[in-house]
Amino acid sequence: MSELTENEMKLLRAILTNEAHDAPLGEERIGSSVWCESINEAKEPTGIKDGKILSAIVSLLSQKKLVVTDGETIELTKAGYDAAMKG
């Protein structure tokens, strides 16, 4: 896997620490989806306000197989969780 940009890592951390998760913090968050519109309702929000930039980052993370999204929800893959935990 290629190096992650600062914004990619911020988004992974925002998904991991999102307050809308039903699952507790830990590996239970792998595959646990949250609403895309609430992505910054997290203990570690991205700080990115521009929706187009967020969308582009989500697309890059999806291509890297670090997240799965249907456009309404987003979730971490195992690789995405591992990367987020390193951040």
C-alpha cells in the first residue's frame, strides 16, 4: 500500500472515532458503517469543510481498499482499520 496523505489519515481516523458507531472502539468497528454526512461527528474530525475534497479523499481510500462506501454510508476495511490505528 502506498503512503497515505495527511487528509487520508484524518478521514480514516474520523471514521474510526465517529460517534455514530454502534460498535465499541476496537476491531468491532471493521465493517461497522456510519453515515457519510456525519463523518466529522467524531472525536477526531477531519477539519475538512469542502464536500468535494472529502468526496475525492473517500474515492482514493476506496480505490486503496481502505474503506467501503455506497455513497450514503462508509466503513473501514481491515486494512483501513489497521492504517487508522497507526495514525
